[in-house]
Amino acid sequence: MKVITILGARPQFIKASALSREILKRKEVEEISIHTGQHFDANMSEIFFEEMGIPQPKYNLGINSLSHGAMTGRMLEEIERIIIDEKPDWVLVFGDTNSTLAGALAAAKLHIKVAHVEAGLRSYDMKMPEEINRILTDQISDILFCPTQTAIDNLHAEGFDKKKTRLVTTGDIMYDSAMYYRKMLKKPIGLKSKDGFILVTIHRQENTDDVAKLNNIVTTLNKLADKGHHVVWPMHPRTKKKISEAKLSLNFEHIEPVGYLEMLYLLENSSIVITDSGGLQKEAYFFNKYCLTLRDTTEWMELIENNVNQLVKVDNKNMLDVILENLNNKIDNSSNLYGDGQSAKVIVDNLLSFS
Ligand code: UD1
Ligand code: UDP
């Protein structure tokens, strides 16, 4: 069985690491990966392949820094060409980026089976580019690997219970990765803040492209720092660019994006996580940390329902008060919301048994 895996953005490398490791154990499966090039800085791409031992992609398309349509369109054209050449049995896509949609669409039009890992998630906010990518990818996939029962329920509500698409609950593949690499975590070189810091990541279009929202986030974090709280923010290049364009100044520790092993150190040694990242919301839970999510919605509703995560509106004038009120919240992650860390095995078994 030949599988083409589509990679492009940071969270996809982390998800793919678990799957590639499982595939390497199976003699009957050959994996080739295509890196679209969507993320391209060394600390947004190469570092993950090196640190995590992810097999090198056979192709790197070098497509990035374009508008949504241009980026997706160029990826579609290039991926189609490779699929025609390689004739895979499956094209496997992860998550909800432009690379995900381009890979799924190229394959579906060529009648190559599509498997979507992290399927069925919904924020019900069509303004998010990710929501459009998810919905369309799910519609054209043959098998949907869902991390949670919430995801399955979302798909049923859209009529998938009456369709031929195979739905499989797998648990969350990011949990596979966190469990496997946890023992290898590394302190980021040069980190100044003492353990117990507030870990922050922000990169969503809705927060970075709206200057008022970005300003409110930065001002709030500055005030937190003024009150003596230590903040560590590994900054996504998109956010760095927007902060610099808006000429905002920061009075807390902000560092370059870190590798996954360094990120695991930051998670382990933080007191609380403040983020708009999908992945970080779950990782906060894996590492038993309360999470404040600076968004109006989340796809990971079970975290909210279990009181381990709270949505905080970024246009909220009282954002600082909300953060201060919740800074010392502790959580209990023994409910295992995301499976047993064996998603990759379930995924490969299902690809092999699919007919
Ligand atoms: C993308 C995904 C988002 C995902 C995120 C993970 C889409 C629509 N968005 O958002 O769902 O949560 O990845 O991090 O697919 N840039 C660099 N260096 C890099 C990567 C990006 O400078 O290595 C710059 C680009 O030039 C661009 C900006 O960051 O100006 C945004 O990059 P892009 O890939 O379009 O979207 P992300 O915000 O990274
Ligand atoms: N991550 C990382 N280094 C960083 C920031 C994030 O390794 O500096 C990891 C993080 O631990 C998680 C993934 O990248 O596994 C999440 O990616 P991101 O927040 O960019 O995207 P999202 O999950 O929101 O799509």
C-alpha cells in the first residue's frame, strides 16, 4: 500500500511524526511525503524533521506567503502532478490548513482515496479560513479519523451518518506525539524566565490581522508583566511581523518559535497557558495546565465542558481581570479526553483494512 502524506504547516509535522513512526513498523506500507513549503523558516519546519526524526519529504514545493486562493491553487496544481506520477493508494491529510485542502482536493479529483486525520472538528465560524478547509476536506474524504466523540457528533449533524464515508474515532494523534517525546524535552537555550511562567502563543488571523485585537493582547500581557508575572511567548513569524508593523512594544520575554522538544519543556514548566492555537489547547490539558483561549469559539469543546479551558473574547475590555481571576486555576486531566496515545496504530490499521 502506498500512501502520500501532505505536510506544510508546523502542527502537521508534529501529527505526522506519530504516523510515520507507525508506518515504518509496517512492511506492507510505503509512505512518501510532500511538503508544500507553507512553513519554511528553519525554526518552523526543518527543526521538527531533525529533532523528531521525521522522514524527509521526497518533494518540497516551496509554496508560501501567498493569499489563500493563490497558495491553495498553486499547491493543488503541483500536488496533482505528483499524484499522477506516484499513483498512491491513499493521500493522507492532517488538520485544516491550506495544504490540507489542496492535498485532499487534488486527490479526490483523481479518484485517489483521501484520509483526513483530525476530521469532524468545527468552530461554526465560517470567517475562519480553517473552518472552510475542514468542512470541504471532510466532504471529499473517504475515511475520516476523528479525535473525539464531539467530532463524530458534528459529522452526524451534517448528515455523515447517511453517507458512505467511513468514520473512525481514533483519539488525538497529538497525544501520541506528546506521550512519545515527553521524555526528550529540552530547555530552550537562553530562556530567562524561571519556571512557573505564563506560556503564551498567538497566531490566528482573527487576532493578528486586527490591530485593535493585537494591541489589546499585547497591552494586557504588558500589564501582567508590570504586576510581576513572568510571561514567555514564542512568537509565530506572522505575529512578529504584525507586532512590528503596528510598532507595539513588549515588556516580557518573547522568543523565536521553538522546536517541539523545547515546547514540551515550556508546557511542563509553565503555570498556565494563554493561546489561540488549536494544538496548544490540548497540550495544556496533556500537561495538566489550565488554558485561557483568546478566541470566541473553539473546536475542542470538551475542554470547555470539563472546565479546563475557558474562552476569552479578545475585544473584552476586562481581559486583564479575566486572566488575573483565573491565573491560579488547577486542573485534573485524569478523564483522558483524547484517548490512549495509540491513534496512529488505529489509523494505519484502518487504511489497510479499507475496501
Ligand atoms: C497556518 C494555517 C493555520 C495554522 C498555522 C499553524 C492556513 C490558512 N493557516 O497559519 O491554520 O494554525 O499555520 O502555525 O493554512 N511565515 C514566515 N515563516 C514561516 C511560516 C510563515 O515568515 O516559516 C509567514 C508567511 O510569510 C506569512 C505568514 O507567516 O506571511 C502566515 O503564514 P501562513 O502559512 O499563510 O499562515 P499561518 O498563520 O502560519
Ligand atoms: N509549537 C512548537 N513551537 C512553537 C509553537 C508551537 O513546537 O514555538 C507546537 C505546539 O506545541 C503544537 C503545534 O506547534 O504541537 C501547534 O501549532 P500552531 O499553534 O502553530 O498551530 P495550530 O495547532 O493552531 O494549528
